[in-house]
Amino acid sequence: MVCLRARLQITSMKRREDLTILFASVALTLATVLAIALEAQLPAVTDTAGDTVMRRLLTAPFLQLPTSNSVRVVWFTEFEGQQHAVLYGRQPNAELTQQNRQRVPATTQLLTRLREDSDSNLPEVAPPELPTLRPVWRHEAEVTELQPGQRLPYQVESVTDEGAVVVSEVYSLAAAPAPETPLKILLTSDHQSKPMTAANLQKVEETIGAVDAVFMAGDLVNIPDRASEWFDDAAGAAFFPALQGRADYTLTTSGGTQRYRGGALLQRAPLFPAIGNHEVMGRFSTTVPLNDQFNDPVPRQAAAAAYANQPELFNPQADPAIRQRWIVDQSFNTNTYDELFTLPSAEVPGSDRPTSHFYATTFGDIRLVSLFVTNIWRRPAVEPDVRGRFQESLSALANPVAWGRGQHIFEPIREGSSQYQWLQSELTSAAFQQARYKIVMLHHPPHSLGDNIVPPFTDPVALYDRRPDGSLRAVRYEYPIRDDYIIRDLVPLLETAGVDLVLYGHSHLWNRFVSPTGMHFLETSNIGNTYGAFWKTDSRQVPPTEASDIFNGYQQAYYVAQGDPNGLSPIVPTIAPLIDEQGEPQPYLASSEITAFSILTTDTGTVSSYYFDTREPNSEVVKFDEFRLGRIS
């Protein structure tokens, strides 16, 4: 049996171009290498010489970028292979045989940033000590000339380096649905391989059956550059397995232990994500653990200043592309997210390069607008050695390179920004205005009972507390509520445009709100665990308001400890709310044992939310809330 394992240990690399050169040389030798052990999709296959070859698909295929007459099929392997293709039938519900199938060759791309390190949870093998490149190839084929409303059988085929043929199971694909097509859309976010995620998605499939699309408001995994979190984390609930019914997660609760496989959803339903803070990696390193890299982004302008202040780097005549790569590597990036998915693109005002970081697409009766609205999460604590939301660590004051610079924003959404200008244009487009349902998806909450809505969504204002000799005593950050870009700039734009639903996540709970004009806000992120809801008795951690030597007695009354800081009252679930200890219905669901999901049914415009109590694995799923989209005239 040929079953080779390989790791590529990176010990020193000062430039991203070194990484590119390394990958080019490695690709020449990978034809005989199988990377780290995989989760099996198929039994071993036999090559033309009769020798058993352990080559498997790293994921089942999934669907991307449907149009009125086409759809993309994507899958991953840990071998480069000789050729890859999608095989599909021309007749709905027909058996996919040699005689009636069509073949579409796939393009193949080696992903450039997927790595493992000592914190990786790998199946069968010990993780490497330092961040180590893990070769994964992405394959994509576009199936065209599809007829509206027609669903066709398909499977994917990969030919290994040895000549063995590996095929997936048979699934079904379709182009984007036409208007008035009844659809069921899963509204979800914040999977992150959390404990209840596999159970949640399994209950989606068991309760709803096949869904027609997945709208995911960010935080797909925890560390975006860690390959195993996407494909084969040994705990059994990596991103793709959980959404493809191939997970194997053992959940232990106070009610006992139960294994969950997730839901087979993405093989037939396209995924439309938004970027959350967990899709963004911080400063790139070959020696720093991936967790620390993820937690170490800095604003672009800080990296640009660092570049200019290093004589060995700064050269006004240097290639601008090299300079920009360095700045991106030393600030933050979404490279892995960008390479994994094929999404609609937007033309950016003032740029000749389109982006998929924000986009709009029509899917049946829905016009979906996905925005890049998130910031880095920092700790709310204010102990002296915490690099957090409100301060720099005292021990790092003399080293500005180590500063976190508060909860800085990754992509501006303030009025006048490129994203804002694009959104203005989109909201006045015929495609948006004529849609039956207008949905805007982003990660950061406009309204919430959760923790992560504080402080206001704005650029941190640095305040420097100095001693009489000019040395720093503290660096703290304020977030003026008058400059909250979501509430000041974004929400009024959406209200005026007639948006029906704003979908978001981030705080790991379920709650919803309705504006005075009837625009609905839904946070449906109690998928795998919770960080609590702050309502009546429980309070968020906010900065102190009393005088102190470190914080110099500043007071921030707008750091609201309870309720929604932006003034809306939460809606109590309309069917079966949970009851608190005082016998009162709770206007939220925040639990690490009860998981929730939401479904939009387009023929009625109804959003239904369900919960499942994992402490009682044989219990029924409960529909606990329902509302219909529509604006108040």
C-alpha cells in the first residue's frame, strides 16, 4: 500500500515572495506525496497496476456562484492529481451512467496559506511544532447551459498521480432559481467547530430536509489558516464535514453523550458567506503559533508606517506590488477565505480591481447583499497587562510594534467609504428594487443583547496618558457613540432603501428586533456555544467609571452594560419562548446546551426559528419563533 505522509517545515522566511518561490518548488515534488491523513470519503481505490492506493477526496463537492444558467462545483484534495472533472447528467433524476453523462474539466489551484501547528487537532498524526504548510488543492468546474428549475445529478472525479480514479457520491445541482420559486434558506453563522455545531446542522437536515441555499453571516471557523479546521479536525466537527453530513462529533452534556454527523447541505445548496472577524488573519509569521497570528492584526496604516520606518525595506522606487504585499502580511489578510470560495464580485468605486469581500446577488425572490462589516475582537478586561478593547498592555507601552490598537475595523463602512458608495449604488439598482425580499447580511450586530456590540462600531480614538517627563503611563481607547458607523451611516441607508431583513451574528446567541419602520434584525448565532445575553440582571464587562491612576478617571456612559445599546427592545419569541427562573419569557436564546437555527421560507416570506435541547437527544425540535418579512407603510 502506498501511503506516504509529508510535512514541509518552514523555518525562516522574511518575505511573502519567498513563500511563493517555495510553493513553486514544492509543487514539482508533490506528485508522489500524500499529505497528512484524511477523513475517508471512499474506500481505497485500485490503480491500473492493481496496487491499492490510499487517495481520497478531502471534501465532498459543494456548489458556488449559481447564475441563471450555470453553477460552479468545488472540491478539495491533498494530491495534485493528473486530472479532475465534474460528471453530470442531462436528464433530471436519471442514473449517472457512462452513456448519459457529460464531463466538464476542472481547474486546479494549490492553496497558499493553509498550515498546521502545535495547536492543530489532527487525525492519527502528531501536529508539527511550528506553523507548517499543508498542501491542499482546490478544484473547480463550471457546469453551463442549465435550464431554469432543472436539477441534474452530478459527481466529481479526480485521477490521482498514480492513475487511480477517485469519485464522489452522486448529488444534484441546479442553476440559480427563478423568481417565484419556493425556497428554504438556512440562516446561520459562527460555526467555528463549536460543540453543538454538528448537532445543530444534523437537526436542520432532519427537520427541514434539503435546503436551497445557506446564508452564513461570518465566523465559519476559528483560525482561518488552520487547514484541519476546514477539513478534518480530529474532534469531528470541521467546517466542511459538518455542513456535508460527514462529521463525527461526540457531544457530552448533562443528559449524556451522543454522536452527531452534521447535515448534508452544501452538496446541493450554494453557500453565500459574509466575512466575520474569524475569516481574517493577522500578521504573518513562520514561527509564531497560528492562534497568536490570528490575534495579531494591526491597521493597514500602522503597517505602512512600519514599512516606511525601516531603511532596509523602504525604497520609494520599489515595485508597489512588493510594498503592498509586505503591508498586507504585516497587518491582516483574508487570503485563505479568498482562495476557498468563488463568490459574486463587486466593482469597487475608484479601483480597477473587483472584490468579493462585499457583493450582491439575486437568488429566486431574494436580493442578498453581503457586507464586510467586522473588526478585530479584543478582550474587554482592563487589568494592567491586558491588550484589549480599551487599552494597551502596560508592559508593551515602550514597544508600539506590539500594540493591538484597540478594536480596529478591517473594511470601512462609514459614509463616503468605497464599500458605502458601492452599497448606495446597489440599493438603487433595478435588481435590488424589484426583488420581493431584500436581505442584508453582515457579521457585526447593529442591535443585540450580546457582549460584542460594545463598544460602538467606530475607529478607536487613542488617548495617551503621559507622565510629567513625557513618558507613557497608559494608552487607552475610546469609541465615541456619535461615530458608530453602523448606526449613524449604515442603518439609515438600509431603512431608506426598504431592506426587509438584516442578518448577522458575532455574539453567539439568538435574538431579534424590529425598527419603527418594520425592518427586521435577526441574530441567529447560538449554533455551537454562547457567551451570554445581558438583560435585566446580567451585565457586560465595560470599563470602570471611577477614577484610577491608569485610566485617569474617564467616564463613558455609552458603554451600556445591559440591553441593546442602540435603543431597540428585543422581541419575545412568538411561539415557545424559554422561561427564566422568575417565570418570565426570555427575549433571547443564549445556551451552550440548547442550539438554535432559522429558516427563511420564501413562498410565504416567513422566518422560522427552531431550537433543539442537546441534553435530550431523543427530544423533538421545537419551533419557538416565527415572523413574516414586510415593511410598515
